[in-house]
Amino acid sequence: MSSDTRGICTRTIHGNLLPDPATGAILTPIYQTTTYVQEAVGVHKGFTYSRAANPTVSALEDVLGSLEGAPTLCFSTGMAAITTLFLSILKQGDHAIISDVVYGGTVRLFRQVLEGVGVRANFVDTSDINAVAAAIEPRTKLIFIETPANPTLKLTDIAAVSRVAKKAGVLLAVDNTFLTAALQPVFELGADISVLSTTKYIEGHNATVGGSLATKDETLLERFRLVRKTIGCIQSPLESWLTLRGLKTLSMRLERHSNNALEVASWLENHPSVARVFYPGLESFPQHDLACRQQGAHGGMLSFEVTGGTPAALELMKSVKLCALAENLGAAETLITHPASMTHADIPPATREALGIPDGLIRLSVGLEDAADIIADLEQALGKAEACSSTAYVASVAS
Ligand code: PLP
């Protein structure tokens, strides 16, 4: 697959799929079936039962594999993919190193499920390569990084961590949900496993939940397949069909998401009610050089801190009209989230603050609308947030 010299658009539109042999249909049909009739015991066309494999899911795995440049398996959700990854690699007493800023569900999986069965993890600042090297223990089996990280956009140098991991004989998995291989080809940077929540940019239309794992290691791939079949978390054929459709425009969508996000981030940077803006494409972003080295473009995710803290943040969330107040990201519609009270509410306030997720932080998944309309909506909502924070300030001084 890595010898595929076609461009990203061609690969995400076609993969290696052919028209349906029975009808000539250009799109792979939705094979809504659990059961496949066998010609004789053990003689079949590669499908027996849809918990193990399904032709529509296999079609998505083919196209996603073309994008990743590595064999790929699809799961019912991103969390199902991450759970399969951990269960496949870590046994009781084993240890993992995980980026300290990651999707809240990954933290919850470890803290509330896996630690209970004797698997340990250290949440480490993986942007600091010395901290990664220092955290490796004799029983460390996996380094799991998320870059850019949710919601601070902090970056990890994938190639540098890969060198440390290889030296120690530890596998490196990268959650590439924010950029995908279209903007960040993680295998070229030395990763062993690529993890995606296909719920986000891959499908891109707020219509499905799904996940994937890709690896060039055949033994590991077979292990993922076994765990998926055993715990029963394969993707459904309808979700796969919708995701195949979304994938066809991935590259074009990401280009527009990136352009819109840069325009919105640059505008926010000059707004008096905004204390800080985090977007890897901005020259002011502390890791801008690494972003330019590692990322083809900088994607649609940004975050910013309003000067008025929680009251201003909540007023902003209430006042937006075009931007939708929602927990998801990576779709056509611009979505706005308050991590402290939504996606990262499980994390204690002091830890959140230390991780760079203050109460006034807002996460924006910049959509595909016209940038001017997104900016106009933020302008009117920030005006209301500003008025609310000055009223709160006057009230607190008076009391
Ligand atoms: N990884 C990242 C970076 C995410 O943002 C999310 C969800 O928001 C997940 C994984 C989990 O994916 P899913 O919601 O599809 O289970």
C-alpha cells in the first residue's frame, strides 16, 4: 500500500474499489446482513458473520487503508478503536505512557476501567521528549500520543518520540483524529499505529460515530481483528457507507477548514475580549515551527481564552447563533464547546488549569461556512460576553 503513488484525493475517492460486480453500481452497496451462506463447510467468499467482517465495512477499510498507507480496521466508535488498541497490547501489570492533554474519554478509559484490571498509565507531557524518555519503565509496552491535542492544540514531535520508542522497544500509537493522514502522515513520521475517531473529519458531516486502527505490523493487525471480533465492536454497514461517502471530499474539506480556521484565529487574536488564541497555523503559536515541519496544513480546530473567565465563556456559548453549542468536532457546521464544563468536566479544576485548560477556554471546530459569517457570529456573541463580564465585575465590586 505504501507504494501507492496516487494523490490523496484519488486515494480517498477510489481506494482500490471496483464497481459492484453484480450490478455495476459505482458505490459499494450497504450489505445489511448478518449472515453469509457457505457453499460447503468452511467454503465461503471471505464473510461468515458480520461481527467478524462485512463487505461494506471492508470497502471502507480498503479506502481508509489507501489514505493511511497501511492496512486498516474499522470500529463502532473511536473509543471502541482505542479500547481495542489497549486491550490488544496491554496485559495485567503492563504500563503505558499517554499524552497529558488528550481526549477526556481516553483518560476515563484508563482511570475508570483499565486501572481496575491492573493496567497502569502515566499521563506525561509528551511535548517534552526528555519527560517521555524518563517515563519509560521495564513494563512499558505502548506510548499513546494525541497531536494536536484536544483542546489546547499542544503538539508532540512524532518523529522524536518514535526514536525514543524504537530505542526502548515500545510501540507508538498516534491519535490523528484532528488532522488525519491527509495532513499528517503518521507512518512517515515513525508511528507504529494510527488511531482515528472517524466520527470527526473522516466522515465529516455529523452523521455517524466510528473509529479505526491502522498498522503495518501484520501480527498486531491480526490481534486487533481478534479482539474486535471477540468484544464485538465492528462498525455497522450503514455507518461505513456514510463514511465512504464523506471520505471522498476529505482533502478538499480539510483545505477549507484550515483556511477558515486561520482566518478566524487571526481575527480572534486582535479582539480585546480574547486573552490568548491557540492555533498551530498562527506565528504566535509556541510550537509553530514544529507545526510547519510536521503538518501539511493546520486543520479546523482552534481554542481561545476569553478575558472574562467562566461568566464570559458561558455567555458566549449562550449567545452564538451560527456556531452550534455541541460536543462534537470536525464537521461542516462550526461547533463551539466549553471544555471545562463539557468535554473535560471529569478532570479536577486544578489539574485542568495545570494542563492549560482554564475556565475561560473555548474550543472552536471551525466549519465550512463562509469565514466572514463565522466571524460576524463570534463578534456579536463576544460583545454580549464582554457586557456580561463587566456586569459581573461591577456586581462583585459592589458586594
Ligand atoms: N480521539 C479524539 C481526539 C477525540 O476527540 C474523540 C472524541 O471526541 C475520540 C478519540 C473518541 O471518538 P468517538 O467519539 O468516535 O468514540
